[in-house]
Amino acid sequence: MADNHTIDYALLRNAGTEKYFFETNKKIAYPEGEVVEWYGYRRHNFELEGCKGFIVEPPHPAPGLPWHWCTQWAEAFVPRTPALQLLERGFHHVHFNVFETYFNDEGIAKVEKFYAMLQSMGFHKKAALTGMSYGGLFSLRWAAEHPETVGAIYLDAPVCNLAFAAEKTEQNSPYEIYERHSGEARKHFVAYNVKDYEGLLEHPKNPLNNYLPIAKARIPILALRAGQDKTVFPESNIDAFSSRLIAAGGDIKIINRNLYGHHPHGMDDPTPLTGFILQHYPDFEI
């Protein structure tokens, strides 16, 4: 007897990668722009306030539309970060590039409009932040300005000191790092309207000086400390920041990786990083 049912085995073979085949009917008004593939997910590219950004869409957005925000280097070490695992759990993943502002007041104003856009789309009030390297500075700047918008922060070899580049000398750094960071420091002077290293170190928006809003809000922070980091000295960055934050009653856990340099960020298996965010994200059931 003939079998009237045919099976497309090629389609079955690809079933595991068809993430959006059974997507939910909930429609979200993503910003206009190009839609591209990103690690098997849909990425919506857009431009706002002259800056480029993207939103990666989970096939099944979790209730309340939780979201994960990589504040800088969003294309770096992605499989080692919580990004992909959080997408699997229904988090949106976002990035907005205001690097050239170094998150000064102009940068904060641009990001406020980005945040307002996400709120108009129905995203949760609070974000989970990832701050790798410069992203540490950017995450802490945002969290201090708007602590009510942050649910948890994962930092990785983070810049926590606005003067991190200006502190490099030919005596404490390899020449190529000193030369590169001298140029960066000059850009920081312009962005924050100061003249020298002391001006950056003492600036009221330096995370070393502007940590009390984060401590008061008790925002949970997990930080990976790279003990051999020659790019972002841990002693004058995460060590100095964490000691001040803890003294002010803040919530931070440091994982020491004493043999690590500045790279690679993340972990071979990022599950502990993802677990930290899932544990602390408001209104999310693990």
C-alpha cells in the first residue's frame, strides 16, 4: 500500500536552526533599518541621533521583555559572553554606539533617547549590562546617572577610572600601549573638558568619584579581574572602584583571574555569567 505522506528529510535536518519557525505572535515595533543574521538570530540595525545601534530579536521574547545591553565591543568574544544564552532565554540583546563621546554628557543624552525608544517598544524598565574594557566605564557612567534603569552589571577587565589612559607612562607601560593611550587620553581631555590627568582623576563623573548612586541602589555587580592586565591596570580601576563601592554599602563580587591579561574577555563556558544575570534580573523566573 502506497504511503501518501512524504517527509522532507532535508527540512528536518535543518529544523534545529529554524529558530523563528514557531515564533510567538507578539509583534514588537522594531526600528526601521536593515535586518541581518547574527549568530543565527535576527538583528535589527538602526540609526538614532547620528549613532548606529542594533537590537537582536529572540524567537520567543520572555514576559516583560527583559533585555541585555553590551555597552561596548558588542562584536567581540560574543560566544564567551552571556549574549547568546540570554537570547535563548528570551532576552533581547542590544547595543548603541556612542564610543566617540566616551559617555560624556553628550553621550548620556544620546543614550537617554535610545533608552526612551526601547521603553516605547515595551522593554522592561531595567537592563542587564555587560561592560567589557571601555564598556566598564560606559556601564558605570550610565548606572550612576540612571540607577533605576539597571538590574545587574557584569564587568570584565573593566575601565573604572576615567584617567586610565592618562596614567600610562613610558615607565609603567610597554611603549606601544603608552603611545596608543596617550592619544586616547587627549581625546578624554576634550570629551570631559579638562586639561590633564588630574582633571580626569578628580572629575565628578569619574566612576571612582561617582559610585554612591550605584551603591545606594544596591545594583548587583559581578566583575572578572584580570591580574596581568597591562591595558587597564586592575589596581587603579576595578580594585579602587570596588573598595569604594563596598565601603559605601554596594553589592559587588570579584572573580580573580590572576594569570589573565586584558584578553580574552568572557569565559569558555559563560553559563556562570548568564546565571548571575538570570538570578538578579527583576521579575524573571529562572
